[in-house]
Amino acid sequence: MVLKKLLSVIGAYKLYEKWLWIQVKNGSGLEHIAIILDGNRRWASENDLNPWLGHKKGAETVEQLLDWCEKLNVKFVTLYTFSTENFRRSPEEIEEIMHIAEEKFRKLLTDERIHRNKVHVKVIGRTNMLPESLQNLIIDVEKSTSSYDNQFLNFAFAYGGRAEIVDAAKKIAEKVKSGELDLNDVDETTIEKYLYTSHMPKQEPDLIIRTSGEERLSGFLLWQSAYSELCFLDVFWPDFRLIDLLRAIRTFQNRKRRYGS
């Protein structure tokens, strides 16, 4: 009886997923999805697990997400994985997160999907704050995909939105000081050239999703998100499913975007 009910639930889920997929695929497309991967620790707590096991499960969910975005033809994906403020956590938890990150970036080096689909991988943030071994690994991954431009995958790691704007302002100030740039020529386009996301032809996300039920950006892409649609989901990141992504995209497709006009 229990098995029969379980199979019934799975069958209903698959039907709902297929229905959503048809709706989304027939709707307007979107180029850039950004996600705040929130709720790893709370997921672990609810399951009586150590916090870093929540981060490990969350990293596995990221791998699934990449497959879904590939099938949906999403060209740009930006993931908020670790903020500059997250360094305030316990040394033990930070160490485990860095170990998980090393494991996943090492896997990206030889990931068949990355090279088959020519995915440009970039880590945006103050990477100098990361362990040296992880910094070197990130450099290797970025170099191995630097010539790709079919898709773009960004990991906001050691990232802060205010820090990004400060870093851009400093670079512009240096250019002005050296005479390479005239102060009167500094405008929004100039600033965008010095943001962490300047390597992408489309920096602004069409849709920003945050999991875990929290309803704030927490400093994520402060400049780039000016006209992004926001979607807050009451699900912890490790439990994020394809239907959650499809429902968020459907919500985006149903909104009227006027850009201030």
C-alpha cells in the first residue's frame, strides 16, 4: 500500500513537471538566471546533520541545475555560493566549505558537459581571500574555459555586491589618476566595464531566484539587478527541484517588464 502511494505521488510529480516544461518551453525565453543558494545549513539542521553536509548536498543540487539550464537553453547562469560575510562563520565550517569547493572545481576541469557545451566558467568575487590551493584551482578552471562563449557559468564566491562596486570604483580612479581616463567620460557604461561580470555580453539577470524563504538580495549583484525580476521560494537549496525552477521561470514569463517606461 505504501509503495503504491509512493508510485502514485511520483507519477503525479512527473506529470506536473512535464506540464510545466511544456508551458515554459512555449513561453518567452530568458538569457540570464541568477540564484542565491540559501538554506544549506537549515536543511542540515532539520535533518540532524552537520552543517557542511548541507553544503555538500547543495553542491550536488548545483550539478543538477546545470543540466536543467542546458536543456532550457539558458546562456548565462550566476550562482551566489559564498559571500564575504560568510567568512564570519566558524573556522571548521569554512574549512569544510573550501574542501567541497576544491572538490567541485577539480571536477569541473574534466567535466565533459563543460567542454562539450563550451561553457565559460568564472569565479566572481575577492578570490584573494580564498585558500591558495583553491585560488590556483580556480585559475586552472578559468584558463581551460576562457575561450568558450556558448554558455557562461559564474560562481559568486567570496563575493559582496558593495565590494564589487568599491573594487570597480578603485580601478576607475586609478585610470583617471594615470590620465588613461577622463573624469568627464565616466558614466554607467564605464562602471560596467570594471564590474566582476564584465566578461559577459549580458551582465544583468533577467530573473533572480532566492531559496529558503528569505526575501532579500543580501548584496547580490547590486548594480546588475536594477531591473531583474525577483522570485523568492520557500524551499531550502538542497531540496530545490526542477519543478521549482520551472515555476519560477513561469512566474517570470507572466510578468510585464516595462523598464521604467
